[in-house]
Amino acid sequence: MPPLVPIFVTLAGIALLLLLVMRFKLQAFVALLLVSLLVGLAIGMPLQQILNSIRKGMGETLGFVAVVVGLGAMLGRILEISGGVERLAQTLLAKFGEEKAQWALALTGFIVGIPIFFDVGFVILVPVVYGLSRKTERSLLYYGIPLLAGLAVTHSFVPPTPGPIAVAEILKADLGAVIGFGILAGIPAAIAGGLLFANYIAKRIHVEVPEYFQTENAHVGKPLPSFGMVAGIIFVPLVLIVANTVSGTWLPATNVVRGILTFIGHPFVALLLATLLAGFLLGTRRGYTREELQEIATKALEPAGLIILVTGAGGVLKQVLIDSGVGEVLGKMMAASALPPIVLAFLIAAIIRIAQGSATVAMITSAGLMAPIITALSVKPVVLSLMVIAIAAGATILSHVNDSGFWLVNRYFGLSEKDTLRSWTIMETIIALAGFAVVFLISLFV
């Protein structure tokens, strides 16, 4: 098959998906599965391989997302019902003021996104966005975009998240320099994509907390829980996950303490402990019966089910595109060009990301394609570190319908597909371009 055919098929598949969900209003879960099948058939994948890709894409995505979203939904619901989110919103607004609350969320996301997976941090912190939006009657995007930008920037640019660590290892770049350049590029990227863009887009897209996340004021007549208690519950999983990360860096693999921290610091266990703690401190101790807590948890899983399925279907499309070899074809075509290495690294990662959806796959594939080129050119060590961030920036750009993260944000913010493209997708693109601009400018002087 000519190398351009898979590319045209991919573009046609994405266009068809957008047409089905935006024009014909086909349910996104069904549309994603249908387009995944059609793309696999059109590219010429064996029938059994298409089915295997669907199973693998759904299984690998849900294996993590289902647990995180399910536990996060229950934790968030308890925080909402008990008045915990209202307390957080009141305290943030009192401490920072309405205008500076965006900065607080962006900074929180920036810090949390370093040791914690993007979707875990988002699921834990999104109730705070809901509370602030309700309190101020502003668009969810006014507070949500800064949080998303902070999380997305450090998740992509700053180790120890998996993507940049893998790229640094493949390119043999100094990890300390990668962290430094990642933070240096990440700060202006978060400001541009999070704070400046949030003020712009929130005026054009007013979105309220989705109906399926609306909660009754069950805490009416009861005093709000203390800020310290609510913040402590939220920080429990964050601290445990950070402890896991730190122990993995500083302690030997055979160390008993590391083994314990690795277990309790896994997102599954950390979120489970936080959910149980919330149920006890914000539920049982505040007068809720076991039956009421069970009902709260059950209702929380209703919207979570749709989020999980749609996100899983996004993983299916991503897997079909990966297994069909579209990303590899595009990467090899770009690697044959005569562009400067740092520009080439960014463009290869960007094209692979746009084609198949997974930022991590785009990073690792791009690094693999760039490694022999770098060896032949004898690139300076400092430039290698800059190239890691350039690849990370390229792998962040233009998140759209083949990225499970697109659907996670789409459902949690109750956005239409068009408005998700106008908000989340553009935010990711601004982050990518701003981050690359910083490292490219630095490369001109080293």
C-alpha cells in the first residue's frame, strides 16, 4: 500500500467521526467504535487484528481510567454533598480573590502534574472548579482551563512523568537539565494556554456544571466542614503518589519501605483510601447513614459510566491508528527531511500525535526516529535536553477526537464536541507552541 493511503484514510476517519457526532448527533461511544472499525478496514488491517486492536485499546485505557474515574467520581460526590467543595471555593476566593483564583488553580495543577498522571489530578481537583464556577456564576472554562493547563504542562514537560523520562532515556539526555528546561518552558506555556486563553474563551463559551454532576444541597442545615479537613482528604492521594515517585527514585528496588510506598502510592490504592477517608470524616462523622452514603456513591457512578465508556472508545481509535502503522509512516517521512534537528523533533512528534492521539506514543516514536539522526550529527548534550522538551511539546499539540483525554474533558465539562475543540484542543496547541518557542529560542544561543 502506498505510504500516503493510511494518512488519507486517517484524515477521512477523523472527518467522518466529527460529522457523525456533530452533525448527525450519533452517540460518541458508538461513533468512535464505528469509525475505528471503518478505518481499520480501509487501511487493510486483517480482520482479526482490527478486533484485537479494539480489545487492546479498550482494555488498556479502561484498565486505568475506569478505576480512577470511578473512585474519583465517588470522592468528588462526597466532597460535593458534604459541602466540602463549597468550603474550598469559599476559602480560595477569600484567600486569593476572584481574579487570582485562576492563578491558584494553575499553580496547583502545575505542581500536582509533576508526580501525578494528568487524569488522576484532574479527577481529584475538578470538584473545586465546579464549586468556584457555582459560587461566581462564571463559565467552567474560566477556572477549568487554568487547572488543565497546569496539569498538562508539567505532565508533558517535567519528569518524572513517563513520557519525558522515556524520551530522555532514548536520547541519552541529562535528566536534571530536562527538568530545568521543562520548568522553564512550562511556566510561559501555562500562562499563555491557561490564564490568558481562559479569560478569552470563557467569554465566548459559557458552560455550567453538567446536569449529571449537579448535586442537591444535602449539607443545608449543617455547618460546612473545615478547610483543613477537606484539603487534607484531597492531599492524601496526592501525597501518597508523590511518596511513591520519590521512593522509586531514591530507594533501591529491594527496600521494604519502597515496596510499601509503591503499593499505597499507586493511584488505585491512594484514591481508594481517600474515598474511604472522605466517607468516614465527611459522611459518617457528620451524621450521614450508611444507606445515604451508599446512595451517594451509587449516583456518582452513573455519569462515571458514560465517561469511562467514551474515554475507552477514544483509546480504541488510538490503538487502531497505532497498530495500522500510520504514525510510523508519517514519522519516517518527516525524518527524511533536512530541517534543523530541534525543529524536526517537534514536527515529527506533532504529526504522530495528531495522527494517532497518544502523547506518550508520539514521544517515544519520535525519540526512536530521532536517535540515529542525533548520533550522526553529534548533537551537543545541552541541545539533547532541549530536544526532549521539543518532542514533548510536539506530542502535546492539537489533542482531538482520537485522544482519550479529549473525551475526558468533554464529559467532565459537559461540552459539545465543537466547543471541546474550541477550548481544550486550542489550549493544548497554545501550550505546545509556547513551550517549543522557548526551547527553540534557547537553542539559538547554546
